[in-house]
Amino acid sequence: MFVICATIGPRGNAVQFQFRSVFHVAYFGVLLTNLTFAQAVLNKGVQSDPLEQRFRAAQTFQVSGDFDKAASEYRRAIADALDRVGNIRVAEGNYGEGVELLERALQSFPDYVDARVDIATSITQKIWQRQSLRKPRICAL
């Protein structure tokens, strides 16, 4: 038996939680973290990162036992992260690795429209870069 004492609420009321296993304690921790973050967003109007929101949603679904929704949210969070890193690589001029990461984002979440747009944009940027690096042609009159 695991016992956790916490102070909650605006008045600081002490509450005691009892858990049968360490897994229940871990689930409680995830829920408490998500609830605390949600409360901070509501109270302060904090703008949360969409990637972080997806990850937190996945954790919440997992804890509540909705594993299909949890898996879907985790896949989308992974796709978001891969998309961001892919865009960073493209911005650095590493188009090959960038497009590869963007394609992996699509594999993680096939309906991810942003990744499709980013792939097209990256390929277009690479073409423009190659054309700008060509030597100018001298035409004889």
C-alpha cells in the first residue's frame, strides 16, 4: 500500500490518497501533472505548444485506459516532432535528411497535411537553390 498526502484546492486542504501498486502511483502522477498544467492554462491563459498538448492528451488517454486514442495521439506527437526536426534540417540546407524526416512524419501519421506541404516546399527550395548556383550563360550576339 502506497500513501500520498497532498495539499489541494484554494484553501490548501490536505488530502490523503492510497494506492495498491506503484503503477497506480505513476498513473496518479501523470494525471496530477496534466490537471495542474490544465489549471495553469485556464488561470493564466498560457499558450501551450501543440506538440506538448498532443503528448499530454496521449498520456491522459493512456492513463484512462483508452489505448487506441493514446496510440493515435502519440503517433501524431511523433509526427509533429519529426516535422519540426525535418524543417530544421531543411533550413540548414540539409535537404536530403530533412525530406527523409518529413517522410517519416508521414509514415507515423499518414493524414498529416503539414508534413506533405513541408515536403513539397523543401523540394521546391532545393530546386531553387540548384538553379541559383548554376553559372550564368553568356550569349553571343
